[in-house]
Amino acid sequence: MTLLGFLLLLLMLWGLAYGSAGAIVWILLPPILLISLQLAELMTLLVALPVWLIYATTLFFYLKPRLRLRWISKPLLSAFRKVMPSMSTTEKEALNAGSVWWDGELFSGQPDWSKLLRQPQCHLTAQEQEFLDGPVQTLCDMLDDWDITNERKDLPPEVWQFIKQSGLFGMIIPKTYGGLGFSAYAHSQVVMKIASRSITTAVTVMVPNSLGPAKLLLQYGTDEQKANYLNKLATGEEIPCFALTNPHAGSDAGAIPDNGQVTYGDFEGNQILGIRLNWEKRYITLAPVATLIGLAFKLEDPQGLLSDDPHPGITLALIPRDTSGVAIGSRHMPLDIPFQNGPIEGRDVFIPMTWVVGGNDGVGKGWQMLVECLSEGRGISLPALSTAAGKSASRYTGAYAAVRTQFGQPIGHFEGVEEALARIGGLTYQMDAARKLTLSALDSGESPSVISAIIKYHLTERYRQAVNDAMDIQGGSGICLGPDNLTGRGYQAIPIAITVEGANILTRSMIIFGQGAIRAHPYILSEFEAAENPDQEIALTQFDDALFSHIGFVLTNFARTLWFGVTHGRLSESPKSGPAKRYFQRLNWMASTFALTTDAALMTLGGSLKRKERLSARLGDMLSNLYIASACLKRYVEEGERQDDLPLMRWALEDSLYRFQHALRGLLRNIPFRPLAWLLRLVIFPTGLPFHKPTDNLDHQVARILLSPNEARERLTQGIYTTEDQQQRAGQLEQALFAVNAAAPHEKTLHRAKRAGQLKSRDNRNLIAEAVSLGILSESEKVALDEADRLRSQIIQVNSFSHLGTVASERKQRGSKVSKLNKRGAA
């Protein structure tokens, strides 16, 4: 009976924690239950006494806040200050950059799915769609990527001119300054389409519209700076670059040694207050052709000419290329993807204060400017590039696997190839869903710095996996570079995307969770701010409020996670019925799990978690896969919950949940305090590990979407460059895919007849002729089979060159077509 009483008491406490009960409920309900249990003789006074003591002590300190502050909160605040990680000025500025959005919901452990589903769907305006169908399509038609990458090592002059004239350098610049004023979604769609045709061209277009002078001027520039530069940047009269990376700093941008000193100097014949600069930069995209240089440097003011601060810190300036002392070095060649990239040096360069971004008000605010602008660049450019690679692999490697035959059947029907095709299709679905959700946030006015880091890292890594799988399927046709290879350049470019805008290893291990835990957690930032408050009385009050709210938060997530673990989330709320319901419920379970394990890691490791980069990385992986899974569910719902998209959605969610579980297992196996790890394992997975990789049958369903013309394939690959031009491999693949699928029933008829002994010929051509003569095939069916065979033979060919490496033969065949397109584009 006493055991029953204890169980009832625990059940009540669990219910209060699960429901996040308010203080009045916690005060009134426990004594009522205790008295009831004693009156029912389910708990003796001796057994109930310790419970009464705990309740009375807790109530006493709740009703006596001064004593609570003195005896509980003050010692805990002192301990917290000792274990909290130290933060540099640049780290603090990074934390304050951007906004908290859906990442905050995931850290809460109770995401509001209605908020996610209310997020506006991405769409293009009529003008934006017209631009994609017009100038962007024309540019793509003009491009000959083999000519760009292998012969010229640059864009042709007419392509440079067309990019400038069409306004592609000014997509983010408002119309009032001569730009296009495009949304983030339109910007991404443009980059994605161009990238599916030529990565070199895409990088050339995306850099001026990402982190660079235009973006910095729009957000921080003075009116005079905007009037002077924005129109010229929009029309291509000025070509910008942004110089941040120093050879001795690399990813540690806050440690750049490039410096400037405030001093007086001669400028255009007058002595004025300005900055004398010295710098060394490398890996600067567009530097060899840039006319306007955005520069990051550390500013010093030893004479106090600006203020009392002798070290204002990182500052940004805009410097014309022809300024005395500026030297543009020779080009870098990033993995044979010849976008313009190279070093820049400045020796004893004097600039006026008016060249500082934001003028005097911008002094020392450069790092804040960078991290705020970087969050948008990470959320647009590289995700667009990555998604383009995934969509291209889905469309063209899928078509190749349907057309190419081995052992008498399409290679796409082999289970090993199906597995790789399914990864390509499923990862592409994830990439596009995460890309669109992030763009929707950006176009809604959010600046989600944590989420932009998530999709930069995870989309470029999925790009790597998808293109690796494509290369495995393509085999020899993937490794032989030439005009007909649609995979090789994307494969070469993978490390570039992974390296730029924050190296992936550091992004995963130091930024995603490290920044997210403090920025997006409901209480951690408040506790940090309280600990750093110099007013001890106010600090103690702030810490007390945050601390006890945090304790309630932990208890709630503990109760929820235990319940979800027992029920596998089946009784949790879902905003949708049908196939999506169980996935919403599973994400409720994993979101609560993430919130609980986050607090467990933070409370036991404290500031040392900052040094435990692999544990931080695993927590970041958990957060990231929750975000990607959320994006996939939103995509499935907003696209009408189509039955033919169901395999892609299911694959994407199964994969994300398995990745989450894998990261969680790695975390639990490596938490230093082992009893805590055992407890968490029992609470989260009391019935065992529930998630697995997508099944073979699901792989089969996703692969079949890529192997035939269908609406799901069109939606999956929508937005990349396609063509019906039979002089291009993309057009040939499309024609061959349709022909092979049309001929497939006739091939089955032929094979059945051969197995039945009706046909004796061995050669395929004679076999078809024999089948026609016997009436097994009609003349029209013979024509379909012959056409499929002709196109299949065309597709399996690869480019070959003389020992000099010329492409004269291809150029003769394709030159007239390219010339016409280039002339049309230039016109």
C-alpha cells in the first residue's frame, strides 16, 4: 500500500512537471495529495515525514526570497561564474548578431509546429520569375563550361559584359539605387540555376551579392557612401571584392594582424585625419578584377585622435583599387575552378576617415558588421550552390542510371546503385527543404545566425555525399572530364564550398552548438548576462529569476522525455494527420530529448564544454538534424502532401532521425560523468534504440523516382538549368531517358519471347528484326527500340582528346551553336 502511495505521489509530481504547472499549483496540490494518501492509509506518517520536510523547505525558501537569494542563489552564482566559459569581445559580438527564430523553438524542447506551418511559403514575384526565364536563361545558354574551365580559365568577355548589363551584380541592391531589389529566395534561385550550368559563373555572380561592399553599405553605410557606390555596383561599373582572410589568421578572423593607425596624412593635396594601413590578404574572390576593395583590419588610435580608446578594434573600409600602395597579386587557382581569386596587399596606404564603412560611427564595429552580414550570406549563396549540385545529380545521374545498361538491365535497377540513387534523391530533398525554409525566414526579416551556420555546414556536406554517389554511379563517364561531363566539375568544387565562409570542421565543432546554446536557449543567455552584471544586487536577482525558471524547464523536459520514451511520442500532439503525423510526434520526442541533454551537458561540463569540441559537435548535429527534419515536414505539407512525394519525405525524415540518434549515442558514450549518461539513456530510450536507416524498400521507391520522367522528379529538380538542345549532354540525357522509358515495355516483350524460346538470334539488332518478322513486335515498336538503342549508345560515349589536350574536334561540332548563343547574349 505504501508503494502504491509513492507511485501516486510520483505520478502527480511527474504530471505537474510535464504540464509546466504554475507556482500556485505546486504549492496547493502536493499537500492535498499527501493528506489524502495518509487519510486513505496509503502512506504512514513516518514515511510521509521526509516528503513533508522537503515540501516545507522548498515552500519556505520560495516564500522568503531574501533568504533564498542569500543561501541558495548567491553560492550558485559564485560557482557559475567560476565555470562559465570566458568570451572574447569578438565572441560576444557574434552572440549578439542576428536573431533567434526556429532554433529557439527547438531549444525549448516543445516546438510550436503551428508557428512553423504558418511561416510563409517562398515565392517569386512576376518580375523575379521573368528575370529567371529571361536574362538568367540567356546567360546559361551562353555558357560553355568546358571553354571556361579548360581553355580560357575565365569567363568570356561577352559573358562578363552580359552579367554587368543584366544587373546580376546588383540583385540585393534596391531599385532606388539602380539594383534589382530581389528577395533572398529570388537571389538563391538565380545562383542555383547558374550553378547547375557553371560553378565558375555562379561564384562570380554570388560573391558581389553576398558578404561584400554592397551588403555592408546597405546596412551600415553613410548616405554619401550609398550614393557614391551602390549605383555603380549595381551596374557593374564597380566590381567589388571583400578582403578578410590573412595568411596568419585563417579561420581565426578575430586575430587578423592587418592594421591601421589613425593619423594625419596627405590626401589629394590636403592634410586630413585618416588611417594609414598595412595588410596582407589571400583567397580573395574577384580580387584580380576588382575595382573596389572591402577591407577588414584592426584599428589603433594611439594618439587618441578619435576617442579615448587606443584600440577601437576591427574596422571595415572601402578602398578603390587604384589607391597608392594597393597591390593586386597573381591569381590563385582553386582546384581548377577558375573563378577570379587571388591575394591583395597594401603597404603604407593612407585613406580618409570617410572611407570607413559607416564613417566615424563605424569605427571598431567591423566584427559586428561581418557576423551580421555573414549570417545572410551563409543562408543564401552556398546552400544554393549545394542544392544545385544535388538537383543536377538527381536529374542527370538518375537519367544516366536509367539509360546505361549492364548485364541486360539498367544499372539503376541494381540494389547497390539504388542505395546510392536514394541517397542522392533523399539528400537533395533535405537540402532544398532546408534552403527554402531558411530563405523564408530571411525574407520575413529574420537574420538567424545559428541556422545559417547549420545549413552552410550540413548542405555542403550533403553536396559532398550526393556528388560522391553520383561519381560512383557514373564510373568512367564521371572521371573523364570534357564538355559532356556534367558531374566532374561539381566533384572538383566540393572542397571549395566546404572551406569558404567558415571551414566546416570549425563550424560544426565550435559555432553551431556553441553559439546556439547561449543565443537560443531560453535561459542560458540570461544567466550569462546576470553573471557579468557589475551590480551585484541586480545580478543576484536576475540570476535567481533565470536559475529557478531554468530548473523548472529541466524538470519539464525530463518528464516529457520520459513519457515520450515510454510511448515513442505516440500520444503527443501533431498539427497534421496522415503520414506526417508520426514524424511530428517523433520530432516532439527528439526535441524534448535535445533540450534535456543540452542542459545535462551544460550543467555537468560547464565552461569545459567549450573545449570538448567533439561533444559540442554532436549536440550541434542533433540540433541541425532537428532543423532539417522540420524543414522537410514543412515542405511536404506546403506542397500538398502529395502521395508521389511521400517516399522522398519519408526517406528524408528517417535519415534525419537516424543521424540524430547516432549523434546522441556518441554524446552519451563520451559524457565524462558516466552515471548521468546511463540515466539519460534509460530516460530517453527505455525500450531500446528506435530509429534506423531508410529500408531497402524505401531506397527502391526513391530511386525509381529518379529513374523515370514523373512529376515528383520534376519537383525535386525544379529550378536548375535544363535544355532540349541535342548538342548538349543535358538535352541528350533527357531525350534518352524518355526514349528508354517508352521502349521499356517492348524490351520486356522481347526478353519474354527469348526466354520462351521463340527467338534464336543473339545479336540485339537481329533479335529485334526476328521479333518483327514473327509478329512479336510491331514496326512502331521496333522504331522505339532502335531509337532507344541509338540514344543509349550516344550517352555512354565520353570525350577524348589528342595528346596536346585540344578540343578542336568538339569545337568544330559545337562552335557554331556556341557562337550564335554568345552573340545573342551579347546583343
